[in-house]
Amino acid sequence: MTLHVINKTDAALWQLLLNAVMPADAVLLIEDAVYAALPGYPLVTALLATYPALQFHVLADDLAARGISAKIRSGFACVTCSEFVALTIDHARVVNWH
Amino acid sequence: MSSFALMIQGAPYSSGAALSAFRFCEAALAGGHEIYRLFFYQDGVHNASALCVPPQDEFHLPQAWQQLIRQHKLDAVVCVASALKRGITDSGEAARYQLPAANLMAEFTIGGLGVWMDAMAKADRVLNFAP
């Protein structure tokens, strides 16, 4: 199980993530990538179409800084920094996409 | 308890990378984990400058690193090649290259990629905070 941490909504970068992700992995959205948690972001839709059980987490501080905490997709888990730390321990590997 | 090696590649205020790394580092320490090493690489070396003066109502990230490193006695290494080409230097390198000043905060040391290799091998988890 790998935790994929991604920090922007760049389409080419997300395509790389889409190619690399495995069904039991999790994705954590940080910094500007939290915008991908808004409903309808196409590459999230594509990822969920391929892997419906894929877990998505979103960093709460970065959502709040952009004023979109209340608007994220249902099923996405809002996480604190300490939960971010716990996620990195719960997964065997961490990959940072940037 | 787990140990972490963190690479920081973003300059303060230029992207969110350095602030994300700082918050992660704080949270890991608060959770009782070990920070095996902080490695400041590429533009990340600017976090170690003693000469940053942000406006008073803005978060002073270099100073916050300084305090966190001092408080927890962290091993904070700045990549020598990244630092020297960006004008970040300790007094030793300043003397070697006959520079008029040195600006690396005392809490940081200058090192090579070998110490990052060591951190990747020894730490339980490796995270790379880049722009």
C-alpha cells in the first residue's frame, strides 16, 4: 500500500498518478491539489472510475486557507497534520508527486 | 515511534512546500516521532538564511525552523552545492571562497547528498516537499 501525496492540479502530473496508482493505495491532496477535492474534478472522476474503492484524503489546513472546506466531494476525508503523519506510517511507502 | 527523513526543496514564501514540511515536522514531533534528518535541497536552502526579514504580520518561516531545530536538537543539513550557488554559506565555506560574509543560521550545517542517502536508508519514512 502506497500513500500518494500530490500538491497541484496539473493534468499531466495527475495522469502520471493515474498510471501509477494501485487499487489498495490512498491519495492525499495538499497545497493547491486540494482544489481537486471540489466535486467534478475530471481526473478524480477518472481515478474513481478505475478504482472505485480508492481512498482520498484532503489536508484540512490547505482547504481552510482556500475557503473550500465545506465544498469537498462526499466520501473524501478531511485530515489534520497529525493525521497526515499517521497516514504516512499506516502506508508502507510514501510517494510525493510534484 | 517512527523516524522520518524530510527533504525540503521549496524556498520560504515562493510555494507551499516549505510550510507544508514545517507543519509536518511539527506534527510528527508532537506525536512523539523522530525526525532523523531535515535536508534542505535546491531552493529549499533559502529556509536556512539568517538574513530573511518578512513583514511583521507574516509568518517568519526561517525563524520558525530555527526555533524548532534548536528546541528538538534536530539534524538540519543544507546541501552544499545548492547553498553555495544561491548565496547561502557558513563561515567555513565563506573563508574557502573568500566571500565577504556568511549567512547560514547556526542551527543548520552544510553537507552533501551522502548524508541524504544515509537518511533515506535509515529513516522509516522519507518525504519530499517540493514546489
